[in-house]
Amino acid sequence: MMMAWIKRHKIALLIFWFAFIAIACNLSSSTRPPTIVPRSSPTPPPTIGFATLSPAELPSSIATPHPDSNVELLNLINQIETDRLMLHVDALASLRTRHVNSQGINQAYDYIRGEFDKITQQTGNLFVFTHEFPLEWAGTRTIQRNIAAVISGDEIGAGTILISAHYDSISQFPEDSVVDAPGANDNASGVATLIELARIMSQRPHRSTIMFVAFSAEEVGRRGSLAFMTDYISSQGIEIDAMINLDIIGSSTGPNGINNDRQMRVFSANPNESLSRQLARSMNLIAFNHAPDMELIVENAEDRQNRYSDHLSFSERGFPAVRLIEAAEEPNRTNTSNDTIDDVQASYLTRSAQTVLVTVTSLADGLRPPRNVSLRDNGGGVRQLVWEQVPGATSYVVALRRPNSLIYDQQFETTENSVTWDGFVPTRFAGVAIAARDENGLIGPLTEEILIQ
């Protein structure tokens, strides 16, 4: 089956590979005055609704940017291997079902654990363990297993980033463990990406600790992630700086022939100033700068109506958590026998994986955000934004959010650790956050948002 797929798509894959070589991210390592990077795109997110600031409206020290390409980041993006992703999807979907009361769930565990163990043998930089928990579903008691793989960070205080995907599947008959539920898109696509990210990221050290977790029993009330939170995260006192949940990320097709292969949705808990929503718009900004081939659309909800996923097990406990999901979801395919590999588009899944890789790299490897940020009133309608310098920073990205906006609508860049401006007023902007850029052009995680009042 896979050989036929590879032959059919050989030319398309070659074209796709060369297309990525041509991408250049709008980064700047110049020592010239600060640069502005307007938040605009050929297809602007529907949540913006505001015009981009003109150069005359910006602080006087801000200059026009000189775009530069980040070869190191481009090389990282190209390490995602499409064939590996599709082989993982095929291996899991071919089990027919991964229902929690089926043999398929055990076979899926063996496969995922085996892939993580292979990575450990190859890199020696991935610690893998199994977390067991009891489950009773449809009158059957079982022992379910979450699979975790950890790369220890090498910088004290850089925190922990958790990336997850659930590996169980279910049909339109939730208690039936026999009926076909291949779950190629929901959620072999997420698990395939999880394994591929672990393979790539375990090949080098990182500032932050990175945890990859494949959850079981998500489809029956996210019992796996709830148990993991109680038994491991809470009991060990682990602070999670960002939880990124990958669930249904492999198809660009939706109802009525819709095809959206350039966007993903990001769901996060309200209110708009919550830590989860701040993580969502930080990822939107990072992708805007570093992954221009995929736009992350920040949604004003924790998930689709009457739906859920494992990120909620973390945001309910106060941790920043988001769910990534494709833009053009086909509800009549999810949780049915029709969720097969035929409806997983290799190019879209690859771009999804690349976007996640870029955002996680920024959060894990970028310089830590500036400390002691304050917005001072200088009088006469002028305010000064001040922060501590970050060792190794070549510049700072200042991100601004319009009133009622879900994302940072505008950003500008400065080499100084302060900005004096008459634009820091609540009628124009509701919040501001700052990130440091390193000598390679990588933007790090943003500060917690400062509300402009």
C-alpha cells in the first residue's frame, strides 16, 4: 500500500521539497536601528479586523526591516520526513481499531513504545517510560497505558514543554470495541507527528525540558491525560510552561469540497487574557515569523462546540495549554470507519508537523523572555516600556494586541531595552509582550502579557 502511495506522489514530493528550499523567513540579525515587521498577510486572519500601522505611527526609533533568511531554521524544517509520517499513520490505521477495549490498543502501544525506544537507542537522549492507569468502559475493566518520552533541558529555569497526542480511536458506536475505527486522522496523524518530533529534537540539546506524551483513553472522557496529570505531573510538582496538544492535524479537506491546506486552528481556554490564550497568540506570532507556509488561526473557544481533547486536562489545572487541529475538519469522517489514510494529505501533514517543530523550537531553544517588564507613565500622554536586557539578545520583538483582538496584530523590533512612545494607550492597544531574538534570528518565548490601562 505504501509503495503505491510513494510512486503516486513521487513527483509531488520532489516539487514540495524544492518549494521549501525557496522559503525565506522574515528575520533580521542586523545591528541597525530597530525594525518593524507589520502583521499582514495575503490572507489575513479573520480575528484581526484592523489596519496595519504605518511607519509614521510607530515609535520614532523604528526603521523598516531588512528581510533575511534563517538557514539553520530552514534546515531544521526540512528534517521532517514525509515518508516517516505516512508510515506511522499507516501502521496505526491498519490495526482497524484502537478502541480501549480492543487488542488494537495494545498493538498500538507496542508500536509507539517501540518507536520511542528506537530513538533512544539511536540518540541516547530520550528517556522513555510507561504510565499505567485503570479504566472501566462499557462494563470492561482494563489497564491502559500512556507513553512518555523526555528530553532533559540543559538550562536551569527554562521550564518544561509538553507535546501530546492521543492514540486511541473510537467509532460512532462508542462502546463497540469490534467495529472498524481506523482513526487515521483522529489521531494517527497527531501520533505520527509526535514520534517524528521526538526523533528530530532528541538529536541535540535544548534549553527547556521537552516531554512527548501519547495518551490513551482520550475518546472516553480524556481519562488518560487526567490520570497522567494526577499521578505524574501533580505528584511530581512539575510546572508545565506550555502544553501543545496535536489532535486531528492531517487533512486539508472538509465538507462540501472545502480544501484549506494553509491554515490550522488553535483552541485555548477563555478568557482572552488567560495563560492558555496568551500561549495561543504567542504561537501565532512565532509561526508568522518563522513558519510562513502555515497560518495558525487563534479561535475564541477552548474547543469546538460540545467537543474536547487532552489540552483541557492541563488548562483546567491552570497550565497554559492549546489544541492544534486542521482548519477544514470533516465531521462526518471523524469517529467512523471512513477515517482512513486515503483522507490524510501527506503535504498538509508535513506542513503541520513543520509548523509544530518551529514553534516548539522557538519556545524551547529561544532566549528566555526579558524580566522585570514595566510600562511607565512619562507624562504628556507618553509612556516608556522598559525591561531587563537578555544576555545574547541581538534585538527584541515588541508584540502589540488591539482591543478585543485574539492575536498580536502588530510587532516592531528594537535593539534597545526600552521604547518611549505615545502609542501605549488603551484606545489603541490592550496588551503588549516582548521576546528576545538571538544571533541566529530565532525568536524566543514571549513575556506574560502586560495589559495597557
